[in-house]
Amino acid sequence: MLATFKETISSLQDKTYGAKIVALPPARVVWYWTKYLLIFSLIPLALIIAGFTNFIPRLPRLAKDRLPEGSITFSGGRLSTTFSEPYIYSDPQFAFILNSAGVPEDLDKYPAGVLILADRVVVRTQQGNTHSFNFEKIKDFTLDKDQVTGWLSDHQGLLWLIAVSIALITALITTAVFWVYKLATFFLWSLALLIVARFARRTLTFWAGFNLVVYASVLPLLLSAVLFLASNDILSLFGFGLFAYFTLSWFFNLPGPSLLPLTKPKKARTASTSNK
């Protein structure tokens, strides 16, 4: 990866670097950009996994300190509890309510939340949609604070594996979707660069333009990754400006046939006619 960093620095410092870029196979160019994407995907993933590794062993203690004393019993598809009801935990945006004697309308005063009734769970989303899930298929059992604490203590490895698996799958899907999306935009910008080449009366193949576009997209990717938490429209516009600058700078400094005009000079045509 060190060689990739050096190549990036060299390309940004040399306005004639486009000659090297257009000579590369497109697959290698895409892999060059993909390596940066993988780095910026793996770093937050590693931090998330480290967070799980630190937090999951603390769950039993948190359950022991935070869960109220009491038990929940499911019998015949209905819930009963020894907790003092209604039990409400809420903030301005969300509420958790345990009230076996409640009604679904108890959630109306909150933007979103979960309400546990005697026979169902009612979930209200931020968009105002409400969903209900009945208890009729739940087998009879009793659950109390000691059982929860003990289960969390005995299954830390399983919890870590589940949490990490979810994080890995989420990262994989997110990265893959973003990769496909960016690849599609590279094709579109390559077509746009062909149009620019046409108006500038310069010869350029599609894949040469594609290589330039992909290389020019590396610096905006670095910028967006570093300033992710402070992203705004101005920074996005700045990133696009960097992309356009390096794409056009490399393009207009291509040597040799890439700078030949699309039509012959008028003097050459006149001379040819005179010879006839």
C-alpha cells in the first residue's frame, strides 16, 4: 500500500502524469482506486469491532446495575409482569413503555417508540408508521433479572460473533453498493470527458478518459473520508473542483497523438490541392 501512496503523491505533483495513467490497463486503475475504498471501509470496521470487544464483556454488569428487579412471564400468549407499571424510559425522540394494561394510543405522544402490552408489541417509527406483533406464538416462559444477567455472562462469545457478523455483512454490502455506484459515475464522467475532448479538438479513447477520471477521483475520496464527520455542501463542491482540476490538467497535458487536432490544418489541405 505504501507504493500506492507514493504513486498518488507523484500523480498529484506532476501535471504530465496523465501519459502514464492512460497507458495503464483499466482493471489496474480500478484496483488502484478500490484499495483506497477498502482502507476507508476497514478502518471504521476495525474500530466498531474493537468497540464490540470492549463493550460486550460489560453487558452483564450493565444489566445487573440497570435492569429493574422483577420478572416477565408469558403464558397462553399473554404477558404478565411483577414490574411496577407503567415502566417508561423516554427521551425527546423515542420511548420504551412496558404497560400490560395499556393501549396502542399510549405511543401517540412520542415521535417513535416501543410499547409492550399484554398481548402484543406495538412499534411506532419516526415516519409515523405503526406495526404490531402478537405474542400468541410465543411459548410459555418466565424471565427475570438474574436470568438475563446470567445469560449475558455465559454467552459473551456468541454475542460478539453475532455483533461482528452483522458489522461485517453491513460493511460488505455498503462497500459493494458504493463501489458499483462509483463505477457507474466513472463511466458517465468518462463520456463527459469524451465530449470535452471533442470540443477541444483532441483525440481521446473512452478507456483513456476512464483512467483519468478514476485517478482524479482518488483525492476527493481521501478528502471525503478525512472530513466525513464535517461534510457539507461546500466541501463536496471543493472535492468536485479537485476532481475536475486534475482530470482536465492531465488531459490537456497529454503528449503525442492525444494532442493532435481532429482535422488537418487548413494550410495542409491548401498545399495538397495545389500539388494536384
